[in-house]
Amino acid sequence: QDKSKLDEVLERGHLVLGTGSTNAPWHFKSVDDKLQGFDVDMGRIIAKSLFGDPDKIEYVTQSSDARIPNITTGKVDVTCQFMTVTGERAQQVAFTIPYYREGVGLMLKADGDYADYEALKEAGSSVTVSVLQNVYAEDMVHAALPEASVDQYESVDLIYQALESGRSDAVATDQSSLAWYMTQNPDRYRDAGYGWNPQSYSCAVARGDQDWLNFVNTALHEAMTGVEFNFYADSFKTWFGKDLQPPQIGFPVEYK
Amino acid sequence: MNEFLAFLDQVWLARFVILRGLGLTVSISLLAIALGSVLGVLVGLALTYGNRPLRFVVRAYTDFIRGTPVLVLVLASFYILSTIGIELNAFQAGVFALAVFCSSHVGEIVRGALQAIPPGQTEAAKAIGLTFSQTFTSVLWPQALRQMLPTWVNTAAEMVKASTLLSVIGVAELLLRTQEIISRNFMSLEFYFLAGLLYFAINYAIERFGKYVERKVSVPS
Amino acid sequence: MGYTLNFSAVWRSFDQLLWGLLLSLELAIGAILIGAVIGLVTAFGLISKSGWARRPAALYVTVIRNLPILVLILFSYFALPQMGVRLGKIESFVATLAIYSGAYLAEVFRAGLLSIPNGLKEAGLAIGLTPMQIRTSIVIPLMFRNVLPSLSSTLISLFKDTSLAAAIAVPELTFEARKINVETFRVVETWIVASCLYVATCTVLAALMRMVERRLVISR
Amino acid sequence: MTKNLLEIQALRKRYGSVEVLKGVDCTMQQGEVISIIGSSGSGKTTMLRCINMLEDFQGGRILIDGEPIGYEERNGVRVRKSEKEIARQRALTGMAFQQFNLFPHMTAASNVMLGLIKVKKMARDEARSVAEKWLERVGLGQRADHYPGQLSGGQQQRVAIARAIAMNPRLMLFDEVTSALDPELVGEVLQVIKDLAADGMSMLLVTHEMRFAFEVSSRVIFMNQGVIGEEGDPKVMFLKPQTERLAEFLKTSSFA
Amino acid sequence: MTKNLLEIQALRKRYGSVEVLKGVDCTMQQGEVISIIGSSGSGKTTMLRCINMLEDFQGGRILIDGEPIGYEERNGVRVRKSEKEIARQRALTGMAFQQFNLFPHMTAASNVMLGLIKVKKMARDEARSVAEKWLERVGLGQRADHYPGQLSGGQQQRVAIARAIAMNPRLMLFDEVTSALDPELVGEVLQVIKDLAADGMSMLLVTHEMRFAFEVSSRVIFMNQGVIGEEGDPKVMFLKPQTERLAEFLKTSSFA
Ligand SMILES: Nc1ncnc2c1ncn2[C@@H]1O[C@H](COP(=O)(O)OP(=O)(O)OP(=O)(O)O)[C@@H](O)[C@H]1O
Ligand SMILES: Nc1ncnc2c1ncn2[C@@H]1O[C@H](COP(=O)(O)OP(=O)(O)OP(=O)(O)O)[C@@H](O)[C@H]1O
Ligand SMILES: [Mg+2]
Ligand SMILES: [Mg+2]
């Protein structure tokens, strides 16, 4: 009998979107102080579906660990903040369909000693990889390069710094971050051409409001496969530097 | 050298953002200090002149607040207040938390200052026929104010420092602004340094101002 | 509004909170131990007659006292490595907190040192002790007894400041509480319990320090 | 019969369980100067403080010009008057303290003016000229704009006396006003009191200066353990004490 | 010729521009007990403090057993000795102060032991037994484990004397050791000093107790405005003062 969030948002006239502001290319501030990034564009897609205007959004910037509390305490309508889908989290919030599949990639210096993943693997234990500090960091690297030595650093800028200064031969981190960094610094780096460790990113809404979840799902789905594909593809091109093939026409790709 | 020029270039690009962050930091601090001081004076009065039950309640309040880290106060007022039906946005919740924190300190300062005034002052005022409220406003409070000024200025500086904690709940004050800029250009060393410099400037200004006022109102002897 | 408190999710993760609390305590104690050494050296600098010792000490105290500790923490964690100083999370945090508390303790110690009657130092000189021996056997032990109350309030505020380590993902009490929030979204309950843990620990710390004060107080 | 200026009837005062005043009776006419002497702890200060309602008292009555101070009977029950009423009654008496108790944040003139403005509701200008007149009277016309911290003890005490006198009280109470003073400053304060006495001011003074009490008072009261041990003409009291106690007290005191 | 224990030659001492000692000459043999008297500010304390190098001095020499104290000539330039060397020389003299200056955080025994352990490098046990012996000698054998705060002034001063004596100094310096004591405690301290004198300890004592100086000393020095005004046998000095100044000083002092 409760009114759906959908009606509430429509009535209000704008969407309250939870996201961060300090992680390129997902959510960060442009030089003229506009929130931008791939997560932000997902929110804009939802707003456009709601009001026909992608700018009708009120942003709530939040730290990573505020993502779930802000949903459950109703401070945001929806959160799009590179949120990795896990079963544990799905018990607390309702995830939408994924809008990106992340993997770990390897970045090399363009003029470095190693040409690609194969060369790295061959070099065995003489390779050093810099990664973000994490409990799983070592295992994660060894899944791809079993003999490489691993240097862990505390923040993203430092792993790049390590590669730049020759303290490491490769950087292993989210492919999206790598892609962004490479677009920002053209011709200096090279993708080693190997990805692993997949995880899905979804938006999330409060549990128990199927109408609202359906709506957001529909908006995202049609952006990836239907009328708003160009919006999604432009965004993808902007933040990841890759052109997407338009969805195949005819039998829906989902059921193949 | 080149790097430094690049840094200056980034600062120039981000100048409005930094200024806006600075402005927000200053307004958060001012609001929190103002609200916290008003509340703190009430707390101090209750602690000094309140009857037993009131004193007990207020004492429990200050002890609890003073025993809790400010960050926890900030997080708690952002999340807890909304679940009990008080809808505050991040800015309001943050200012509320800082004001509450400030009030517990100012409360203690006020109590200390009032209790440090010799009882003879009250008696002399009574003896010429002043009522309590006249005694308070003409005799006790002006003396207490002078006495507490230095500690109060310290507290104000503490509030400026504590305003950084609002970055955690997404209030775009100076520190969060700095982090945003760093995430764009990866110049963490330079920009944290810049932020430090700005905070230092604010607090140093407060300190100087405090000294100035102190000199101004000091009673000749 | 009908919000019903339900602490069961918090109790399930209560041991995490306790481990976090323990780490908080360790961080605070580690920081105050190192901070006391820094503060002591700085305090001797502050009371020194030589400007070469006094000026840097005064500069250090003024600068640190006027900087937000969160900025210091982030600076030393994210920015210092660029200058070649790489420390682990916990080491970096403890070092920062130590440097921070050092500035406050320096002022405390300075007052403590100045309060020691000159006659005691002269009595030490008169029996042939060197100035260094006088410092270690007489001045510092006496000073510590004098400043014990300030020392204990510094310890307590350091303990509260450890909550800031959450910003760099050190698994202390606040970090654990935030983690539980993310996992269970029992936000109200978690913060109530965390606050109570902080307040209780502060109270116990204060009581313990008062006991130490009573033990060490010089009988009259 | 002349109406009594002050009438104390069976005054009793306890601190906790200790009875400090055990039934004091005493009357005083307009224009009298009464010295109260007695050993330390005998209750002299307490009696003065009760007259000025700086202390509550448990039994007996104090009347000034026939008006009962501090308490009234209501339906046969003794109740404390309202704070406001008590404040008014306090202004009937002026009090000078051992510790001067000047307001340190106000100039000498402002100290005197405060009560005139707040209690007597005088205009500032008028209050200022009254204050100047009285400061002149105590020999401090030049010091009107000095702060207490800039005055010697004796000067401070004279300002304090001016502050009390300016309120035009019916009765002045002096509580050992010279004991906190360096010996060389005592004289200037005593001279002020003598002048006031000569002007016909009614005064009740607690003092340890026996010679002064002898010279200035029209009557002397000897307090002993919470009651009046002896009272009468100073010449009789000092030269031919009637009671053992007083004789003994005079022997140990400085009067020679 | 017997070698002098102490030899002061043309001692000059300035505080800033004020000359406090204006050329003091004096010699002292082993076993002598010399009292220094003189009015306040005449330089008695300063002289003692120079002998113990608690004050630097600008001119003249002080020799103990022929060894120059505090300064040496190097290439014809007068230089201050090293802190370490000065510390060693300070241990040649023992000093007792007006304000006792016991270390409040140490027991009586520990006060005495500190110098023995740190300076004389004694083992703890040995130091303890030496300390106990000396505390016994000053009549405080029972109080070895009391803290200064638990002792009377006179007891504290006796501990302070024991602390100095235990270092086995060549010469004891006493600076008005009884002036901070209540009159009834003076006797016990003077007795200790008398006993030490009887044992043949060489002593230089500044005192205002003329009777005591008269009884105990083998020689008396009268200081006057930074120089020695008169010196000699106590009987001559006190009973037949040669100079006007001394006669006057004795008149105002308590010696009668
Ligand atoms: N606030 C108080 N609480 C408890 N006892 C008090 C208080 N004030 C005074 N007394 C006690 O009341 C008794 C009388 O005190 P009071 O000050 O009137 O003596 P006094 O005659 O003025 O002595 P003095 O010459 O020392 O000033 C004393 O025994 C004193 O200890
Ligand atoms: N630290 C100091 N700085 C400046 N002047 C000093 C200092 N100590 C002592 N004086 C001055 O040196 C002079 C001699 O002082 P000293 O203490 O030796 O006198 P004294 O003979 O021991 O007198 P007393 O009997 O009062 O102890 C005095 O005029 C004193 O004011
Ligand atoms: Mg009295
Ligand atoms: Mg002297």
C-alpha cells in the first residue's frame, strides 16, 4: 500500500543519486567542478528515463563505506558507485542489472623492457608488479603471473609512480582505471593485453520496492541494448576510450 | 621546476574549487562555533547554577560527548538522526555534530571560568542590592568572558581542524575538495601540502585575532 | 517513527568491535610513547637558551598544533611516499599521531620543566652530578610526576583520535563499526554501541591514570 | 520612644549541625557607632552577614526600621522572601569586606556607579557625579578612572567603602576592613571611617583594632561563642571589663 | 708551610653590570671552621656558590688543594673547564642549602645514595650502607625510607647535610642552613654541624646565628659590600670589633 519510490521521485522532480567524487573515471570532478564519470552517467541515464532530462539530479557524495547505509537510511534513491556485486551485499540492498564488468589488467611502459603479457610471464621472477594494497593482492597477481614479485602501495597514484620510476615493471589494477590513466597520458603506456579476476558493477536501491527496481533496471537495460544505446556508448567511449558495437538487431541478444 | 609550474597550473585551474572549499570550511567552523558556544554557555550555566537533577543530566551529556571521538559524532549524527525522523543533510548533520562537540567543551570552559571568580564578587554585588541576574550580567559574566577567552580561542581553532571530518560524510569542504583535485591530477604531495598551508593560515589568523582581542579587553593593573 | 532497535546484528560482530577497540588502544599507547619522547626533546628545545634549538622546536609546535590531524594523516599516508618515505598503514598512522601528540606534549612538558625549582638542579650539581645526570635522575622523573594529569588527558584524546585511522582503512574501532554498518545496515545500533565503547574506555583509562597518579604522587 | 534603626531578636544561625549564633539580641539607634569585638570564630562576621542576608538564618528576627529582613510570616509559617525583595532590603545596608571585593573589570567610578544605575535606576550622568562626589570624599577624586589592579590595597578599600556608602544605606557594616592591609595603609582607611562616623552615619563594625574601636565607637559589643558576652560604653568595656572572658580577651589582644 | 685547603685570590663576580664580589682574598687550612657573617646582600651566598661553581665568576682564582676550580689558562686565555671536569670538582666540596633542596621523589636514603652511585660509581649495596651510616650519624637512622615530604624541616635539612657529607668532600659549605626552619627545629641541625666540626671536618658556614658562629668557629669572616671587611678570632671579632662597620652590624644582629 506504500507509495513506490518511483512515484515519490517523479513527484519530487529530480533524482537523488549517491556516488563518490574522488575516483576517475568512475566519479570525479571536472576542472570546472562538475561531477562526471561513468557512474555519474548511469545516474544521468536513469534521470533521463524519468524526466527526459539527464540533468535533473541531486548528487549525494559519499565515501565507499557509506554506500549501503545511505541506501538503507533512505538518503539516496539509488547509488551508482562502482559497487561490486556480492551475495552478501545483495542481502542488504537490491542490485540492478550490471552496467559494467570489471577485470584486472596489466599496464606497461610503452618503451619498457617487456612487450606484453607473454613477455612478462616468460621473464618469471625477474618481474616486479606494483598493486594496490589488499589482502588478496598477492594471490591476485600470482593468478596471472605466478612467479612475479609483488610490491603493494597504498594509493592509485603510487602504483603509477612506481612504474614510472622503474621500481616496478608493470602495474596491475582495475582495467577501467588503467584505461583512464592511459588516455590521460597518451603514448607513454601500453596495455599488456591480459585481463582476469572479473566482477560486476551494478547500481543499488533499497530492498522491497520492486516497482522502483524494475524502473531502474529498465532504464539501464535500454541504455545498453535499446533506445538510449548511444548515450551509453558515448559515455563508454569517453571514459574507457573504446567504441562499442551497436547491439545486434533482430533476436534480443539476452536470450541467445 | 617544470613540475612546480604544472602544480601552479593545476592550482590556477582549481582556484575556484579551492576557494569554495575554503569558504565552506570557514562557514562550517563559524556556524559550529556560534551554535556550539550558545549551547555551551547554557551547558556551563546549567553545570554551575543548575539544581541537582539538571546538573546530573548535563554532566552526563558533556561526559558522553567528550568521551566520544568527533568522527563518531559526525557519523552518528548523519546516520542516527535520520532514522529517528530528523532529516538533516550532510552539511547540517556535520555542523550539528561539531556544534554538539563544541558545546561540551565550551560548557566546561564556562563552568571553570565562573567557578574561578571569587565568591566575594557575588557577595559584594548582593550587598549593594543587585539581583542575581544583574549580578550575573554586570559582574560575573564580564569577568568570566575575559578569563575564558584564550581557551575559547583554542576551541575555535579545534573546530576548524575538526571540520575536516565532514569530508567523510561527503561535505565538500576544503579537505574533500583537495582529495577531489588529487584524484584528477594525482599530485597528492603538492595538494595536501597546500591544504595544510591553508588550514594553518586560518588557525594562525584565529590565534592572532584572539591575542588581539585579549589585549584589547585586558584590564589594566 | 517506529524504529525498533535491534542489537542482535551488532552482538554477532561484537568481537570485531572489541578487536578494533584493542587496536585503537594499541595505536594510542604506541603514539603516546613515541610522542612523549618527541615531546621531551622538543620541550628541552623550547626552554633552551640557544635559538638554534628553540626556534625549530617552537616552529614544530606551532605548525603541528594548527594543522588538522586528518590532513596530517592523509599527507603522511598518501603524499609522503612520493618523497621516498614509505610506511605501512599502521606505522604511518602511529608515526603521525606521535608527531601530532609530540607538539602538545612538548608544551605540557615545558610547563612541567619550568615548574621544577632551580634549587634541586643546584643540589644535584653540588654533589657532582653532570647536567645530563641531573636531567635523567631528577628533572625528568619529577617533571613526569607533575604533568601526569595532563599526560592522561592527552592519552585519552589520542585514544579518541585513533578513530581517524578509519580514513586510511586501519581496522580500529570506528573502521570496524563502519564495516558492520555496511554489512548489516544496523547503523543506529552500531554507533550507539561504538560510542558506548569509546566512552567506557575513556572512563576506564581516566580511572587507571588517576590510580597511577595516586601511586606516584609524592607523599607529603 | 525612639524607633530602633536595627533590632536583632534571638538570632540563631547554624552551619550544618554547628550552631554559630546561639540567640543574639541587640538594638541600635540611628547614628550609633557600634564596634563588635571578640575572638576568632565567635560569630562576628556571621552576624554581619545575616544582617545583610548574605547568610540565611534559622531562628529569630532582624528588623531594620521595624521592617523584618529576609523572612516573613505567612499563615504562621516562616518563609524566605523573594530574591527581588531581599535584593531591595540588602540595599538598606551597605557592607565593606575584609577582601575589598571590588569588581576588577570596572574602574573605581564604575564600581560605585553600578548599584546606582542598576538598583537606584539613576541616569548614567547623575550616577557618575554621585560616584565622583563619594570618591572625592574618600580622598580618591583623582583615581576615578583607575582600575582596582592599579590601586593600592588601602585605596581599593576606600573605593569599596565609597561604593557601599553611595547607595545611601541606613546602616553601614564593616567586616575587618583593615586586616588585609599592609600596616602603613591601615590609617587612611580608618580615617575614612572616622569621618563617616563624625557625619552621623550609623555603623556596625567588626574590628581587631582595639584602639580604633575605643576611639570611634559609642558602644562596644563583645561576642563570645555565639552570644553577646558583654556590651556597653567603650570606656567601661576596655578599662573595667565586667566579665572574666572579656578581660582575658583584652589581655591577649593588642590593646595596651 | 702547610698547604692551604682553600685559597681564594682576588675573586670578582658580576651579575650583569653589578659587581657583587669586588676582589675577595682568603685562605683556609684543613680542619678549620670558618663562619661568614655580614648584612644581607653583602655577597656571602655568592662567594659560597662560586667556590662550588654554581656561579661562574669573572676574575680571580679559587684553588682547592692547590687545584684551580672551574677555569684554566690555555695559551694565556682563561677558559671554563668542561662540564664533566667541573662536575668532578664540585664533588670536592659539599654544600647544604637554605631550602634543603632534597629530591622529593626519592627517599632519604636514595637522596644520599644518588651521588654515591652516579658520581662515585659505588655499587647499590655499598651506597646503601654508606647512606645508612650517615643518616645514622645525623640521627635519622629510622627515617631512611621516608620521603622528604614526610619529614620535618629540621629532619630534611639533616638529610641534606648527610647527602653532602656522604660524598666525602674535602670541604663543607653551609648557606644559612637554619633560616628556613621553625625556631624549635634549629637546634637539631646546629648540633649536627657541631658534631661534624668536632670530627675535624673543614667547614665554611654562612650564618645569621651569631651565638652559634661564636661557639663553633675557629675564625670569622665579616663580608661587607663585596669584600672582606674584617676577619679573625671569633672572640676578638664579636667582643672587640675593630671596624665601625662590624660594630654596627653586630649591634643590629641578634648577638647580645
Ligand atoms: N561557610 C561556613 N560553613 C561552616 N562553618 C562556618 C562557615 N563560615 C563560618 N563558619 C564557622 O562559624 C563560626 C563563626 O565564624 P565567623 O566567621 O562568624 O567568626 P568571626 O567571629 O568573624 O571570626 P574571625 O575573627 O576569625 O573573622 C566559626 O567557627 C567558623 O568556623
Ligand atoms: N642571580 C642574581 N642576579 C642578579 N643579582 C643577584 C643574583 N643573586 C644575587 N644577586 C645580588 O648579589 C648581591 C649579593 O647577594 P648574596 O645572595 O650573595 O648576598 P648574601 O650576603 O648571601 O645576603 P643574604 O644574607 O640576604 O642571603 C645582592 O645585591 C643580590 O641582589
Ligand atoms: Mg570574621
Ligand atoms: Mg645568602
